Amino acid sequence: DAMVIQNPRYQVTQFGKPVTLSCSQTLNHNVMYWYQQKSSQAPKLLFHYYDKDFNNEADTPDNFQSRRPNTSFCFLDIRSPGLGDTAMYLCATRRQYNEQFFGPGTRLTVL
Amino acid sequence: AQTVTQSQPEMSVQEAETVTLSCTYDTSESDYYLFWYKQPPSRQMILVIRQEAYKQQNATENRFSVNFQKAAKSFSLKISDSQLGDAAMYFCAYRSEDGTASKLTFGTGTRLQVTL
């Protein structure tokens, strides 16, 4: 089945230790999004790719970076995680003019 | 900038009963989309229903229907014949019709409990 896959599903890291979350899709969608969702809050968009074009939200901390080496994969890099970065990270994809399709998320805990 | 407001942090409904979740939004645009997403505990966020602003007819998907009032900027979700599997966080979301990235603006969510 076509889908959005996120790995790992659960990640524990130490304060300041870099971490990378991955997202892959078999939907061949040209737009990919990364959201941060803290407990009991709405998802907050961090950035998105429209094809290869990277678009950062104005309030996304510099600590968060992203890479999209090809259509299928997108990575979220957190260079120096802080305790406040503990959250669920959601990847979503979309083909132009259609709605977003979400992955299952990666739950990140920073200790 | 658009804003989406969900004024009910939590709602409860008995199995087989009907419940309505409220959502209001603010925008100066005339063309846009509205969505309700469902996020069960520790599970994937899935699309429940969508509404195009240019359509006057309210969207319906099986037991889920919306009451879209464009002038009032209101977009409520009605769940009929509630089932235990409907228990989840429900997010109302707005999307501009800009044809490119089309970012979603989410409300703060309503947690729905379904009781026996």
C-alpha cells in the first residue's frame, strides 16, 4: 500500500546530542512537510519542501534542519536537542491540489 | 494570517448518540478549504472530511457531516451514531487555495470521549 513511513517511531536522545528523524513516502507526492506536535497541542509546521525548494517557517529555530535527497525521502535533523524539543514529529505529504497525508509520527524524548 | 478556533477542549458522547464539535475561523480570503482531522491516541492523523469554500452544500462522509456557514466563518462537525472507535482528538484545519505549498492552519483540538 502507498504510504508515509516514519522511522524510528520512538527516539530517546540526550540533551545536546544530534538526532535525525526520517520520513519516506511511496505516494510520489511533490510536497513534504515536517510538523512538531507537543503534548495536547496542535501540530506546528516547521518547514516544507515543494519539490526541491525548501521553505522554512519564520519561527522555526535554527536548531532544526531538513534534507530531501530525493522525492521519496525527507529528513529532520535536530543539531542540539533541548528538553523543550520533546514532542511528536509528524511528516506529511501532498500532491498539488490534494490534501495532506500524514505519517504515524516519531515520538522524540530528550533527556 | 488565518486563525482557527476550537472552543471545546473536551467533549463526551454516549455510544450511538450524536455529537457536534465546533470550529470557527478567521480569514479575508474567499477561496479556501476546511478540514477535520482525527488523531486517535498514539496513532496516525487521518482526514475525516473536507469542505471547499466555494461549495454551498455541506460535505458528508458516512456518519460524519459538517455544517459550513461561510458568512459566519463556522465549520462544525457532526458525528452521528457515535462509536467507541470515534474516541480521538479532532482537529479543525484551514488551508488557503494558493496552489503551491498550501499550508494547514490547525485549531487547538477537541478531545472526544465516547462512553458506553
